[in-house]
Amino acid sequence: MKQLKLYNVIFPLWFIMFFPPVVFITLAGNFIIDSLVIVACFFIYKLAGTGNNLKTFYTKSVFQVWIFGFISDIIGATILFLFGMFGDYFGLPYEMANGINFDPYSYPWAIVIIVLSMLIAAIFIFIFNYKITLREMDDRKLRFKVAITLAIITMPWTFLLPTKWFY
């Protein structure tokens, strides 16, 4: 009888967030966070003074902020997936791929790759929101402030959580 060996059966936490049924929890959590940030931005940046009301601003933006945020998270996770799963092909040390997948704090360069993927996701969040979601805002400075706030607060911070904490 042939023996079956299973390698990497435990998926990284950031990877699991995109699989059913966990993806539904991720989507719901992202929606709640995005909603809170949209409402906070409305009050912090005094958007009522620009002719908007909270209900209109929220309903016009929440779905796009949510979808574009999730797409941006997937872009960041794809970068981590490529480095984590194909690290040998890129000539990366095993410790780095292992750090990206399971414990970013075990290898300093793993943190660098994870933070870079988070920043790339944040850049996409900013671009999507600045260019598409908030394009009707006439005040470019205000649009920039709202888009950058959304990008910083809603970037995928969970990528920094070590998988070993949960398994």
C-alpha cells in the first residue's frame, strides 16, 4: 500500500478568509467595517456641508467601497499566495515562505512581503474609491481625504495575524 503524505494541509489565515463558509464571515465583517468608516468619514470630514446627507452618501458608496475593498484584499492575498506557495521557484528561503504562510514574525522578510502586499491592497482601495466610488465629489481634497482614510483603515490588517494563533 502506498503511503499518502499531506504537506501544508493547514492553510494560512489570510488564505482561508476567501473560502466558503469563512468568506461569508469575511464579507460580513468587511461590510460592517466599511459601513462604520463611511459613517465616520461623513461626520469627521463634515460632508453634510457639501450638500450630502448621511443616508444618500452611505447608500451611494457602501456597496462600491465594500466590493472594491474585497477585490483589493484578493489582490493582496494573491501576492502572498504567489510568494508563499511558489517561493522555491522564486529562490526564496523556506523560512520566508513559511513566515508568509504561517508566522510573519518568525522571519523579518516575511513581514516586509506581507506589509508590501497590504500596501498594494491599500493603494487599490484608494484608487477604486477616489476614481470610481467618490468621483461625484467636487472637492478633490475632500475626496482624497475620504479615499485615503478608507484605504488606511480598511486595508487587510488581518494578513499580519499569525496562523499559529488559530490552529
